[in-house]
Amino acid sequence: MSPLLLRRLSDETLGRRLAAGEAAAFDELYRRYVHRLSAYGAHLLGDTVSGDDVAERVILDVAHVEV
């Protein structure tokens, strides 16, 4: 599916696609939320690098991706 079409899908639909193993769904959810999660983590921890680390870990944990 094209990236433009993925942008029109709801988070719920992307979550179902992610659960079915569709990598493009992960990419779109990552694109949607990484900056917000990073900013929130940086706000809580007082450090942008730590905020980025937390955002990455949260997204990978939610997606059940092993690094």
C-alpha cells in the first residue's frame, strides 16, 4: 500500500495491520507518534536524548519488535 494511502488509515486499522505483520503500518505509526513521544519524554526527563531513547523504546515495545 502506498504511504499516501496509509496516512488516511486510522490508528486502529494500522494497529491491526501491524499485528498482522505489515511493516508499512509500523512505519506510519512511528511517523505519527515519534516526535510527540520524544517531546513528552524530554519534558519528563529534562533531556532530549533521553526523551528520544524513551520514545524509541516505547514504540518498539508496543510493536513487539526485538532490537
